[in-house]
Amino acid sequence: MELTKRINRIQVSPTAVVISAAEQLKAKGVDVADFGPGEPDFPTPDHIKRAAIKAIEENRTKYTPTGGIMPLREAIVAWHARELGSNYTAKECAVNVGGKHSIFNVICVLIENGDEVILPAPYWVSYPDIVKYAGGTPVVVHTRQEEGFSAKAVDIARAITPRTKMVIINSPSNPTGGVVDAEEFHRILALCKKHHLWLMGDECYSHFVYHPHKPFSIASATDAKEHVIIIGSMSKTFAMTGWRVGYTLAPEPLIQAVVKIQSQSTSNPTSIAQYAALEAMRGRMDTVPVMLAEYAKRRKRIVEGLRAIPGVTCEWPGGAFYAFPNIAPHLEGHKALAKSCTELSQQLLEKAQVALVPGDAFGAPGYLRLSYATSLERIDEGLRRLNRFFARAEAAA
Ligand SMILES: Cc1ncc(COP(=O)(O)O)c(C=O)c1O
């Protein structure tokens, strides 16, 4: 079949591939220790679910304004101001069908053929493909494990060319949990201002940060607005991945363009989900620290467990719910277990029934991503299997 060049430039999200391989095994009755999914294992809070049920009962089941109902746009900017210190109006906010859709829309309206977008690596899987789909060129800037995979302004500065249009900073990061501190973020903003670049801040994990980090948005900088685009999501903070609600905060003309593309594609995000999101924004947030405390326990267990495996090093993720161990020594020399981390992750699924995502997917060969959005019991089981796998492989080599 002849498909467009556009679609042939991109691939199916590698995380979706892993999740589907694990699901196939589970369907056959195999007990998989699943570190694949990047989604909270907690239910959506009751008060949010009740708001959606009420919306259905009140027949709020029709089209809404394309960019989202006005009360939700107002509630999002109020929430963002309260939680993260920004200063947006409802006209500077659009509600989208998840944060990924927000990113897709923004890139489609800002990136032309040949434009360059700087992505600190390890990067979230979807950024390069969305950029390529729009005709742009992803320009990868490497971060360092020993610096907690935190993006640095000096490295970004070196990658800027006359074609650079945007820098994307995802803090805390998926896949590394790396956090960019406020000072460094300000340096990156200064760089973007100097070179007239857009700075996109992907804040999907903003509220999952561990001591000593605090939730931070670059939109809190006094003179940020003209250069900054904020991407937010209900998915992680409120355990609402399936509801598909995200948002964009940006200067009004950009929001209008986002609404224009949305008007010719998805139209409004699901009406019922918008009412649920409205409750998330206005209601109590007591489930967030509860989830965070649980993630903190799991983080300790998994990082310590991974560090105990010979030939594996692992940083403490500053936020999010991913551990990102370096397994490069196991891919080197005559004792190598596999040629690549992708091959190793396939072996882990087949031989040890452990599902995880290879670092290759994130522009980081030699690493694996393990989501610890799963119970302590399953983490322990997964670690047992990993220990057994590496010990056996070591003995056989
Ligand atoms: C860094 C990052 N940005 C954006 C998203 C998109 O989330 P959603 O589309 O569910 O809002 C994800 C989801 O995994 C993510 O990890």
C-alpha cells in the first residue's frame, strides 16, 4: 500500500509495542512482571469519577467549544497559577485530548519543513516522531547520568543553529526522572529569548517530584510568556490516563492556531472527561501526596534492587515514576548478553517474563526503563527475576 512520506517517517510508539507484547503474554496466562506502562496504577479519585457520572446524568454529552468549556479553561489557569505560580488568562489556554495531543498540535502549528527542535536525550519517545511528522528535524543533545540526566543550558547553546525553532524540556523527565532545577531552567529560558526560540515545558509529571525538589514551572518567570509554551496533563497527577485530557498554555495567537487545527481534527475533548477534569482542577488534591509517598517507597526499593545487580548502575530519579538503569557493561565484550538493549529487553520478556522498555527507544542505548507505577510486591518479584536472569547469564558466559 502506498502511504504518505509523512507517515513513513514515523514509527509506532515503542512503549506501545512493549505494552502490547506483554499483554499478549498475559492473555496466554503468563505471569509477567510488568514494568512497561507509564501510567499510575492508582484509580482515578472518587470525587472526579462522580463529577463525570453527574455530567452524564445531566446530559452534558454534546459538542463543546473546540478548545474546551470556558469553566475548565478558567479552572486550569487558576490551578496553574496556584500550584506553579503562572499568570495566564483563559484565552491563553486550550484543552486538548491528552498532553500528547497538546504537543502534536503545537508542533504542527509551529514547525515547518527543515526547522530544528532541540531535544535533550534521553527524551520521551514521541517528541522526535511528532517533530518528524511535522517536517522538522529533531536535534538531540545528550545529558549525563552523573548529573542525574538534567538538561544543561550550555549543551543546548552548542546545538543552536539558524534553523532552531524550539527547545523541549520535560522536567521531571520520562524516561529518566531527571529534574531541571529552577536556576538552570532560567538559563535555558534566557537562551531561548536571546535566540528567539520557543521553550516548550512538558509538565506532565510536575507534581511527582521527590525531596529536595519542588514542583516548578518556567511559566512562573516574570517575563516568560512570549517564549514559553506549557504542556500539562490530567493523566499522571490525577491518575486519569484513559480520560484523555491535557492542556496548552501559550500566547493567545498560538492558542487560536491550536484550536484551529483541533477544529479540523478531533474537535473538542470528550465532554464528560472535561467535567471530570474540571473537578480535578477545582477539587481537593489529597490523593496526590498519597500517590507520591507510595512512589517514593517504590523508588527506594527498585533503585536499591537494581544497584545490587552486578554490572548495573542506577541514579536516583528526581521525579516521575521511572528508574533508568545503565546496563551497558552487559552489552560489551565477549561476555555480552545481547547486541543491544532492545535485544536484551526481548530476552528479558521471553526468558524472565519481565517487561520493560529498552533505552534505544529514548535515544539512550545501554539503558532500560522500568516504570515503578506498580506494587512493591510486583517490584520485588521483578527484581528477583532480574537477579536470576543476570546471575544465570553470568554463569553461562
Ligand atoms: C513526558 C510525557 N509527556 C506527555 C505525555 C502524554 O500524556 P497524556 O497524553 O496521557 O496526557 C506523557 C505520557 O506518557 C509523557 O510521559
